[in-house]
Amino acid sequence: MSYQIIDGKAISKQIKEECRVKAEQYRERGILITLAVVQVGQDPASSVYVRNKKRACEECGIKSLSYELPEETTEEELLSLIGKLNADSAVNGILVQLPLPGQIDENRVIQAIDARKDVDGFHPMNAGALCTGQRGFVSCTPAGIIELLKRSNIEIAGKECVVIGRSNIVGKPAALLLLAENGTVTVCHSRTKNLKEVVSRADIVVAAVGKPKFITADHIKEGAAVIDVGIHRNENGKLCGDVDFDSVAPKCSAITPVPGGVGPMTIAMLMSNCIASVDLSESL
Ligand code: NAP
């Protein structure tokens, strides 16, 4: 079967360009969209993510403010900075790069961010809004998954969708978004029985398992669309996903590659959330 490779790089570029145009329109109205990026410690992977987010801001004409705090920062110190950013009317979005050092409770930090500035979409108020079909920030990776499907003309309504993974940042919101698009959604996790049987019913598979090449050809129905959220480095230092691309792709109608699939979408949707923050802050 010939399959379509869903080009996340190209789609993310398109979204960032749309954001650049909107940011410019806001600038003409005197609004300079501003994202505060907070990093605690110097975890190398976090530093790469933070750098890429700041670069995307530059590309889109969004101002980024950088807060680099030492590894030994206390929870109180971080909460105090968040309080100041919440109160600063020039700041539209606040992003605290996760993971945080062990002495800081991530949930307390997420809940301290003003929901109207929560461009990561992790605050319980935004998670609740997604759950109840109200306006709010949607977390970036799941929002990116839906954009990939829509912009690749893959119909979701009425389709059997199986999400493997139920994390708060990927699996659960991805399932809720597919449901909002009128998919028939099943969520699988580590206690799911007969995983292969369940996944092989799917027209759309979202793999967010966190295990390299876990989904193989025998999980996949002929003609399914497969979105691979996983990112891993194999023993040769090459990137791979949760899906065994080489065996799965020939059975699919469409599939995301790793790299170049879901990965670039996360930052593009962050930019999109920064743009949306101006409108959302008025309605939340
Ligand atoms: P996570 O928090 O570790 O969640 C993994 C989920 O997979 C859990 O719900 C777990 O079930 C389920 N699972 C584990 N083993 C399973 C098995 N044998 N069968 C069925 N389900 C199983 O991971 P995450 O944060 O959602 O991330 C998932 C992957 O996406 C990771 O590779 C991560 O690096 C990647 N990621 C990529 C991006 C991006 O921008 N592309 C962003 C975020 C994450 P239980 O709940 O029962 O434990």
C-alpha cells in the first residue's frame, strides 16, 4: 500500500507563518505578544527545548523574556517569580520548562500560573475546559496531533481512534480532542488487555507510550493513519519513535516520521497559544 508521510516540519512552518502574520496585526494595534520562559537548572535537554522555543518566538515576532534560575531555586522563589509574571500586564504567556528539580512540586507550580497565561495548557482549569468543551488553552503536543490530521485531510469524525498512553500532557488531552472532533475514542495504557487486538481496530492510532518501536505492523489495520508521538534515541544515536516505522508504514494510509512529525508541531502550537492568549485572557 502506498502511504502518505505526514510532514510535520512543513505543517509547523505553515502554522508559524500564520502566527507571524497575526502577531504583526496585533503589533499594529499596539499589542506586543510576550512570552515569559522560565528554566530552573541547566538540564541539557531542557536547554535545547528552551532555546528552540525562544527561536520560534523570534521567527513569529513574539517577544520572549528569559528567566534562568539556578538548580537550587526553592519552590517559594519560583512561586514568587510566577506571582510577579501573573501580575505583569505586559506578559501574555508563562511557560515553566519541565521537569523541575526534585525540591519543587510541579503541580503546585502549574497551579500557580494564571490560567489566562497558561500557554502550555497544563493548568487544571484549562484541562477542565477541554474536558467540558469550553474555551481554554490546549496543551501543545495534543493540539499539534489534531492539526496534523486536519491539515493532512484525514477525517476524524466517526472514525475509530485508539490512543496508547494516558498521560496528562499527551494521551488524555489527545483523546479528548479526538472526541471533540467526533471520533470514537479508546484509550489504552499499561493495564490494557489484548492491546494488539484493540489497536488493530483503529482507523487512527496515536502512539504516546514512551517505548521505542513498541507499535509494530501486527498492531495496525491495513489503511490506518498513525501518529507517532514518541521520541527516543536508539543505540546508534539516531532518533526513533514509539512506532516501528519500517514495518508499520507499508500498512498505513498515512504516518508521521520521527523526527519531522509531531515534534516540530509542539513548538508551533505553543506559538499559536501565545497568539490566542490575547483573546483567551478576555474570555477565561
Ligand atoms: P508517559 O507519561 O511516560 O506516559 C506513557 C503512557 O504509556 C502511560 O499512560 C502508560 O500507561 C502507557 N504505557 C506504558 N507502557 C505501556 C504498555 N506496555 N502498553 C500500553 N500502554 C503503555 O509519557 P508521555 O509524557 O505521555 O510521552 C509519551 C512519549 O511521547 C514519550 O516518548 C515522550 O518522549 C514523547 N513526547 C513527545 C513530545 C513531542 O513534542 N513530540 C511531547 C511530549 C512527549 P500507565 O498510565 O498505565 O502507566
